[in-house]
Amino acid sequence: MSQDDLPNIDPEQLEPIDIDALVGPEASRHAPRILVLYGSLRERSYSRLLAEEAARLLRWYGCDVRTFNPAGLPLPDDADSNHPKVQELRELATWSEGMVWVSPERHGAMTGIMKAQIDWIPLALGGVRPTQGKTLAVMEVSGGSQSFNAVNQLRILGRWMRMLTIPNQSSVPRAFNEFDEAGRMRLSPLYLRVVDVCEELVKFTWLTRDRSAYLTDRYSERVESAEQVSQRVNQATH
């Protein structure tokens, strides 16, 4: 991603991620894998435009970024999990090491399209938790004054999905004023916050991805596993 693709950035202030300051010499050095989800199917979708803006920034920071298009995704429980769009979403969730969730705020809440995507990602998939320990950044757009209802709900879902949600977040009010005719976000304090969120997500992903299994290891689950092993052994001896 060249500097020319980010016209609103001050090149003297946009700093590359100092990987050595975050991880040791034995840590993985491949590009962080980030999945971006957005919650609208409108032709001019501001959540999609914001997702695209975040993806450009994440690529500048050296990430491997993929964006899921929710068009054609069935409602949860209205199709089999073998549906091609469901399989695509689940494969991307498993592939990723971090995510960005961008939802419009509609009727004071995230959209059903956003929730449906998250609902199709199970807590466990073939014995593997596809979201546990992965980083998450949350953003929202709204047509009116600034609100945080959607990002607050996304944070709750991130916790439920056992993700490491970063402290920073972005809420873009009156989104119709914040993007030009080409769909690019205009320079403003709101844009600067988006840059901050992307930078922070990349740092947290580098910092935690090789340690996520240890960070999310739980005593209660270790006890449960030990009890299950004991039951199997005892059954085999009777």
C-alpha cells in the first residue's frame, strides 16, 4: 500500500509498526491476517466505505486484509451451515488473527445484517474456537448525531466470542457528510480516530497473536478437561 493511496495522511506522522518493540525474536513474522466485516447491503453503504478505508490503512501497516461481502448470506437457522456464503465466512474467521467489525446504527442498534454474520460464526467449529484470543476493533456509522450504541453492542459480542477487543473505537456521525463522491473518507478528527483504531489493532495483534492460546487458557476448562479424561479412564476399567 503506497502513500499515494492515503491522501489525507501526513506522511511524516504515519509511523510503521515497530515489530521488535512488541514481540521477541522467535515470534511469527508473517503479515497479521485481518478480516473486515460490515453491516449493510446498500449500494452506497457507509459502513462498507468505512470498512474499505480501514482496510487501506491496515494494508499500509503491513496486514493481509480480507473483507467479507454479506450479500447472499442467509439468516441464521434459515439455511444449512454448508451454504457457500456461510462456509466462506467461517473459513475467513478461522484464517484471521484479528477482525474489524463495522456496523451502521439502525433503530439504536447494530443492523440485523451485522448480527447475522456474527451469529453464523460458532463459538466452536470442529473442536476449534474460531474467534477465541483474536483481536477485534469495532466501528459504527450513523445518519444522525454521534452515538455509541452499536459499538457498545459489538463489544459485548466480542467478549461473548472470547475476543481481545482493543480499547479504541470509532463512531462516525452524519456519515453522509464524511465521504466524498468517490467514497473516500474526508480528512477530519473522525478520520484521524479511524487511523488510531487501525494502528492500535495492528499493535495488539502483533503483541498477542502468538500468546493468545496462553492468554485465554482457563482454569475452569482445564478442570473440566481433567474430569472428562478421568471419566473415560474409569469407564474403561469397569
